[in-house]
Amino acid sequence: MAGESAAKEGNKLWGGRFTGATDPIMEQFNASIGYDKRMWKADIQGSQAYVKALLRVDLVTAEEMAAIHEGLERVSGEWASGKFVLQPGDEDIHTANERRLKELIGAPAGKLHTGRSRNDQVATDMRIWLREGITKLRTFVIDLIKVFVGKAKEDIHILMPGYTHMQRAQPIRWSHWLLSYAWMLHRDIQRLDELAVRVNVLPLGSGALAGNPFNVDRDFLAKELSFPQVGSNSLDGTSGRDFVAEFLFWASLTSTHLSKWAEDLIIYSTKEFGFVTLSDAYSTGSSLMPQKKNPDSLELIRGKAGRVFGRCAGFMMTLKGLPSTYNKDLQEDKEAMFEVYDTMCGILQVSAGVLSTLKVNSDACSSALTPDMLATDLAYYLVRKGIPFREAHGLSGVCVSLAEKNECSLKDLKLADFKSVSNVFEEDVNKVWDYEHSVEQYQSTGGTSRACVTEQISKLETWLQQ
């Protein structure tokens, strides 16, 4: 029985030293194949490059290398066609692929792992997988920015209230509001590009922790696997998960931006506001109230941001207490990475769908503009007459108070009322009450005037073309 147990455990990549069978519950608890099988392609790519490196240091013959390479191609074909059959002993993707390779080509498969550890193997697989994932996510973010820019061009004529503290503040262009989120996503692209550089560092050849004892050419491996850099320290190479933590933070911040955007639109879509109408394709109804049209797409974007934050915080808690080099706690990295990636793909694509089909109700937006929002413009009027701003601010406040006392709007005050506050007021004060004039005064770069908004659009379009 002991010999059978030893043989069974010996089939594992870590077997041989163990003579007792693993508890079935522990087998299940320890296994990661249920989720890390997503890296089958990256794992095979890494192995094909590694066997070539073994050939260069005479650890496999040319015939063995060819057999291993061809066998891995067959394994890849089984995965691609959905015909790969997992076995109970396949605790992770590395074990599964090597087990199947041995079934296909026999003894030469046993040489593939020479000088390699699952520690540097899994770190390599993850980096290959994530850099491809980053490319896809980048495309989704770029596509979303294009929708923001396109909508901003289309609706540049629409004016709406700008809000601070959820209170009406000053008139702005609807496009200016849209572009505020486009610029957030622009920074998200910048951060993603910076992250991609740090992901693209090769750990393969670091072994379990001390390095590779057979002088495997890591620069050759890097070239084979399209890594521009080789990790400089084997301890860091096998255990470093900064790139996962950074990815989770990037996703947290990007989803924060889109959660804020979703919250704005949820508010704007209510009957109390009525600024926008969501497409039926991105809304649902109520099982009880027939009149309801719920912005579930936006609510899910907002809600799923919390899931992303949770994965980021949870993984940081995993990392903070670990001693140096590899520990099995790091197995938690993959579920976090995969889930957040999937969530972000959904958030970004649904966001693009919501915005591209969104109807803006320009009349509702303009109807929400009220003269009290031009109180600051009244102060600016006085500044242009030579009054210091702090004094002008106070005088405008007195005018607001006078309008409240007279139970009328600010623009309905008579010239005599204004002159009772300051003799500087003249007949031209009536020009203040033009909302288009109000937004057009913000001509400095980054402002809400048509020229400034058009400049923002031009900058983003130029950047997108690059």
C-alpha cells in the first residue's frame, strides 16, 4: 500500500518525497485547476520556449526537443478544440499539461521541467496571460473614449446645470460634462500603459527561488516569449505580485470613474431630472410596477465597482503578511486577476453600449437652468466694472437676498433694485441673464465655452489617432 501511495503521489510535480495519500478534502482545497486552466495557452507557450532553452545547454536532444514541442502542440490543439480531458490528479494547469504530454510522448516529457519550478512557471504564465488581457482592456477603454468624444461633438450645443454638492451651481455644456469622464479614462489608459511595461518582465529561469543551475539563457527565453526585460532577482521573480496588485488597483480606479459616471446618469435619468433617457436595451422593468424603467445597466456598473475594490483590498491583505519568496497564499492571485478582468470587460463594454444609445433631452436640460445660477456671473459683471471680486461677491449676495425678499427671481429685479445695492449697475446688467453668454465667457483652456470644448475634442481625437 505504501508503494502504491508513493507512486500515486509521485505523479504530482512535487511527488516522490511523500508516502501518504493526500486527504481528498485537501486535494480539493489545494487545487487551482478550476480557474487556472484559463492559462493553458500561456503555459504551453512558456514550456515550448523552455524546452528550446534546454536544447541550447544540451539537457535535451534535438529529437527530444522536437517530440516535446510537437506533443505540446497536440495538447494545445486539444484545449483549443475543447477536447482536453482533465483528470482527478490535475491540481493545476502545469500538472495537467505535463501529465497529458507524458501520455502522448512518454519519457521525454519528464525532461521538460528540468531546472524549472512551478514558482517561476506560474509567474510567467500569469504575465503572458495578463499582458494579452491588458491589450484587450485597452481596446475597450479606447472604444469607450471614442463614444464619449463622438457624443460630445454631436451634442455640443446642449446646455445644462453644473452641480456641486448636488446643488445647481453654474451653467455648463453637456459636452463639457461628458469630456470630464473622457479625460479620466485618458489617464486610465496612461496608467494601463505604464502597468503593461512592468507586467512585461520575464521571471522564467528563476527556478523555485535561487535561480537556474544549468545556465539556461534567460535572454533567449525573453526573446522567444516576447519579453523586453528579464527579471533581475530570482527571489523577487518567483514571488513578486506587484503587477497583479497594480492591475487590481488600476481596475479599481477605472471602475471608480465609471461608477461616478453611472451615478450621474442614474440621477439624470430620473423623472425628477429627465435629462436623459436610457435605451430599452440597457434597462429593465419591474415585476410589480408596470410603469417602471430601471437603469439596471448603470446600477450594475456602480455595484460591480465594489466587487473590484473588494478583490483589490483582499489581495493586498494577502500580500502584506507574507514572508519573502513563494508561499501558497499567492495562489489567491489568479482568482482575483481573472474575476476583475472579466468584470472590467463587462463594465467597459456595457458602458459603451449605454452611452452610444443614450438620448439626451435637451429641453429638460435647458429648462433646469435658473437665473440664480448666474449669481456668480453677476459678481463677474461688477468685476468688469472695476469692483474687487470679494466686494463684488458680497454685492451679488445682497442681490440674491433682495430677490428672495421680493419673492422673485434674480433677473426680475428692477434696475432700481440693483442700484439700491450699488450704483455701478447699469442697463447692461440684463445681458447677464443669457445662459449661452454665461458659458461662452469661460474661454481659458479647459473651460466650458464652445471653443474650449472643441479644443478638448480635438486634443482627444489627435491622441486617439496616435
